[in-house]
Amino acid sequence: MELTNARWRTATRSSNNGGACVEVADNLPGRVLVRDSKDRDGGTLTFAPAAWRAFVAQTKHPA
């Protein structure tokens, strides 16, 4: 997977966790990428945009 054009940003809720942050790149067509900021080469999760939106919505308002 080509990640050269991914623009990574740190999740807003991760900023006070002593470096335990999640980074998200949502600028690529048809996918949202997620990785651990402490281990950027350790792997990347890939979500379809609709799946990512559903995941974020669920974490904001858990059942």
C-alpha cells in the first residue's frame, strides 16, 4: 500500500497520554489509515470511510 501521500494527524483525544497516541490519515481516496505513533512502522489499519465514521460514532456514544 502506498502511504507516501498520507497526511497523518494525531487524534485529539490522545494528546495527554504520555506519547500513547493514535494517528489518522483521512486524505486518501476511499480509505482511512490508522497507526500507533510510538511504532509508526509496526503496521497500519485500513478502514473504508463509512466504517471509520461508524467506529468513531460508536466510540463517542457507546451502547
